[in-house]
Amino acid sequence: MSLERSIMAFAGFMVLLSLALTYYVHPNFVWLTAFVGANLFQSAFTGFCPAAMLMHKLGIKSERERALQG
């Protein structure tokens, strides 16, 4: 799986997890949902995504790197 797809999967998982935590544990977990959404929004404009940096360090390659690899 490429870095870009991993980020989408991670963000989707975090949104679903935070919604479940909001419903079953405490209503303030809705702020986790807001944080994930705000991070996705700002990364669309700035290109800065801490999760992508971490995943890249863990060895997940971007689409470009995978294409160049052959």
C-alpha cells in the first residue's frame, strides 16, 4: 500500500474510532474528530502531514517512489 493510501486509511480509521469513542465513552472525543478533519484540511494546502512523515520513516513508500522503483 502506498503512503497516500495509507494516510487515507489512517484518517478514515481515526474518524470512525473517534466517533465510536464519542458515542460510547465521552462526548469530548468529538474533538479528536475535529482535529483529524482540521489536519486533513491544512495538509491539503500545505503538504505538511505528521502522520505521513511518521509512516515514511517506518518504510512506507509514496506512489512516486514505488513508480521509480520499478
